[in-house]
Amino acid sequence: MPASTVIGCGSHLPARVVSNEELAVELGVPVDVVDRSGVRRRHHAEPGTGPSDLARDATLGVLQRAGLEPADIDFIVFATMTPDITFPGPGCFIQHKLGCRTVGALDVRAQCAGFLFALTIADRFIAAGSMARVLVAGGEVHSTALDYSPRGAHVTPYFGDGAGVVLLGAGDRPGVLASVLHNDPTDLERFWCEFPASRHYPARMDREHMEAGQHHCQLDAERLHPQAERSIAEAAREALARAGVAADAVGLALVHYFDHRVARTAAARAGFATERTVATAEAAGHMAAAGIPIALADAIAAGRVGRGDVICAVAFGAGLAWGAVVLRL
């Protein structure tokens, strides 16, 4: 039975960097309010840019390094919570922008944990022998849907834009060693975006919803942190147990949560060494489905991990959705 192997990884961040000082002016609040997020900088896409554009640029670099062409991709799985348009999804957009024949393109909506869901799906397609190469993409353009009034000051500073991709191929050495995926919609209002809503009739959003900012991300961080810290640690231990890998054998732990301080606490609770932990939101803000592949591509490019190393990627976020994947490069 074939196994999925990592052919390559890539990432792309928009050129525009937004500092806390700049964002504070835009929000109309003191800079120390923005500083409380723990994020010092984030990237914002140019107008007219969608997540499929960012993921396309990340993919082209991966294909070039692997000596492959877009026509060599058999299937696309795209994870995002900020699609280019309502429908079709970004999977179709990137398929067209890359020129990938008429291969299937599947979109995954598991928000911040979306890339782990997408990676698991891609692994299953390859293991079943139905696909030889699957592009797994995570891309987000959060900046165009954030609240830039003082009301949004406790949410907007966390988020940035970007995309990351992993190209999986069929091989004889397993790349995905184990995965665990969880969802719990209990109190999902702690981290959600309610409008526009198809369940709302006759219009998907009324003026009062917009004036109240209900079309922006709603986030109750303090109520979410305890569950996130607990679930990240539990998911990591569960995935490692399934893979038969000890925490101290992990070359790098990628811990994905919008507050990198909570992510690091959860990583320590799971048994990961501080020097082998990357809290994905620390470098350039939280990028939902894009955070893990970006951090993985950056770690490989920096020489922190290489062929044969074991990675444990863990994520928790809106949905509420969380999970972990143990991956051998």
C-alpha cells in the first residue's frame, strides 16, 4: 500500500508589514492596547488579493524546487476560513491560476485547525492509491474582514495574512505517521463570525448587524484559553501515542493558536522542549489554516529540521476544532 511522503513545502507572505504602532493609529487606541496581543508585526495583503493568490505563489516555489510542473498535481485540498469569494472555493481558484488541468479541488472549512484536516484527507487519498501527488494548501486573508474601530482592538492585532503549502507524493516511506482530529461546537460563540448568515431571512445580514460589527470575527480570548491549553496538550499526546513516538524524539513541535503565549504553555504541558517548539503566531500573527505550513516551510528553510526528522503539528481554534498530526520529513 502506498504511503504519503513530503515532496516539498513552501510559504508566501504579503510584502506589506504592519507594525503595532501603525495598527494602533488605525484602530484609534494607545499602542499598549495592541501590544497586549503579544504580536509585534503582521502582514496585510494588497487590495484584490485572495488566499488563492498567496497559495499560488507558495506553490510555484515548491514545484520549481522539486523539478515538477502544475500538470504533475493530481488533486488539491485547500483549507481556509477566508475564501476569495463565497463560492466557488479557493481550491478551484488555485487550480485555475496554476493551470492544473481539470483535477479535483476540495475546500476544507475547519478554521484554525483546517490545515491538519486537509493534510489528513490528502494522506488518505494517497494511501488509498487514488492519487500520486496532492497539493495541500492553507491560505488566509484576514485583514479585509477585521474591525478597525476601537471595538476591534482586542481581536484585530492577533491576525495576519499569508499562505503555506505542502506537496505530498506517493512513496514507500510513510510521511504522515498519525493524526487525530476533534470538534466541539459547545459555546462556539467564543470564537466565531455570525454574519452574513444563510439562516438569516430574508437577507443574510441587516443594517443593525453591520453597525454592531457582527460581520467581524468575535473572540472571547480569556474564556477560550483554558480549553485551548488543555486540548492542545491532549491532542499532541494522543497523536504521539498513535505514532509510537515519544515527545523528546520530536525534532520540532509546531503549536498553532492565536495567542502564542498560551501555545507555548500548552507545548510544555505536552512535554515538548522549549528550544524545539515554534508557536506559529509569534513571528507574524495568527493566520488560521496557513500558520502551520508557513512555520514548517520556514523551519525547513532555516535548517532547523530536515529529511528524516519528526514533526508534531498541533492546532486549536474556531469551530471549535483542534487536532494534531505527527509527520516524518
